[in-house]
Amino acid sequence: MSRATIVVIEDDPVFQSLLQQYLANLDFTVIAASTGEEGLRLCRESEPDIVLCDLMLPDINGLQVIEQLLGDASDAPIIVISASEEMSDIREAVRLGAWDYLVKPVNDLHVLDFAIENCLHRHHLEQSYESEVWELDDHIDVIYQDDAMIDRLSQELVPSGPLQVGDYRFSQQQLDPLSRGLWIEYRPLLDGQVLVIIASVNAPAEQKLLPLLVLKTLIDPLIRQHLAGTDHTILYPEQLLTHVNLELCHSKIRSAFDVVCGIVKTQQHEWCWAQAGDKIVSSSEGKPDLALGIWQHAQYRTHRAFLPPHSHLQLKLDSAELVIDRA
């Protein structure tokens, strides 16, 4: 049984053949096109689950393909694979609605499989969320009828335990262990840096889980790209929030998110962060910006603070707190 149908729009015959063979071996159904117009026609005919698209095509460029696909009301996730490393191209592709962007040469094709799975997972979550919103009154959303599934998904949104990196200890505490309305993350990055996130969504209690999982799937690829050395947006809080806000405004998730995301530089003893929304209380001073998912043109600022020895930083949200301690 096919995992999903993928349309590949790529004019390089060697790379196109490589993608076809690799994806077919992973049990995907692959349909290939060498031009933008042919790709658009195949997308209309086959209604794929994922579209892989190059930017440099012989007839129309990939940005026009993305625009026309969305104009056709297609909701298939689009992954751009291009040799262009220009930030302007990447920003424009994301602005138009691309879900991910991989830079050629893709030396490790497992990265592509990861990107596809991430997009399929996010797409499923968005469809489930849309179904939940429209059908909640009929109580037919199976996710919330399965406590074991709810618990499993909720566990993806909190760390399994404390984290120690150099002199720094990261921990979290929830006074209400049954609370499922927030996401707490601290993740080691390169060069002794640690990503810190605490987030909540403005939605009824029974509808918070799926939007937060979608938010997580938007940030996970940026962590992967940083660890692979291909993109370091994750290290710049204002860029991260801008990117995620744009994605949320293009998504089917019609909710506002309160988020603090930041980087602890354990070697330089610096805390760099940005804040969207005003519901999170921080022991560091910094004026919050607009919550995510409200306005696609919102702007975000990075704040900085030195972390002296024995410093104690707290981020509080409802009955939970994330704590960063320096020895």
C-alpha cells in the first residue's frame, strides 16, 4: 500500500530519476514532471498528498507554480528543493505557502524523507483540527475519545526530565500534571547552545492539543536544519517567530499563540529571547510583541540578558514554569 502520492516537479533528469527511485523504494507513489505547466496539470489530475518543486524550471518558475497551486485551492503541502540559497527566494517561497525548503545538493536523502513525514504529519493535524472545530458538537473526534492517545500526544509536548548543559540546568514543573494546554521544550543545539520554548494556544481546553502539535511540527524542521548545518534560523528568536507566525497565518489553525522562544548560550552566558503575546511571565525584562497567528505582517524583537553565576531564570504560564539555573 502506498504511503502517499507525490508529484515531483524537477527539470534535471538525473536528480528527478534519483528522487523517483528513492521515494518509490520508500513505498510512495511518484509522478514526475519536467516543467511547471506539466506539474500543475499533473497536480490537478492526481490530487497528490505532497508536491516537491524546484524553483528553476524551463517554462515558469517554482514560485509561480506554488502561487497557481494555491490558487487552485490545493491544500497539498509543498516542499521546495532548489539550488538557490538566496534568503529572498526562501522567504518568498514560504510567504506564498511552501511548507519546507531544502537546498541542493541534498546529500542525505533521509532528510527529504523526514521533511515529507513532517509535512504529512502536520497536514493530518490541521485536518483533524478543522474536523474537530466543525464537528465538536457532534462528539465524533476520535482523538478525544481515546485517553491513551491523548496522553501519548501530550507527552510529546513536555520534556521527559531535566537537562544539564555545562553549568546550566533546565527543568520544568507543572502544578497540574493533567494540564494539556501548553508546550515546554529545551533542546541542545550546536556549540553549547540550548533552545528554550514555552507556548500556549488561545482555544477551549478541549481544543488546545492539536494546535500545539502543529506549532511543534513547524519548529522541528528548523532544529533539524540547524543540526545538519544548512540553516540557522532557529538561533535567531525574532526570525524564528516571524517564520512560524507566517506559517500559522497560512495554515488552517485559526488561533492565537503565546510563545517565548530563546537561546541560552552556555559558553557566552547569554540569554537571547523573543516573546509573542503577554500571557507568559518572565523574570527577564522585555516587552512582548503580538501573539502568533493573528497578523502575518507582525514584527518581533530579540532581547538579550547576561546570565551571571547563580542566576535563576523563570518563565511562568498558568500552573507551569520553566526554570533555567546557572551554577
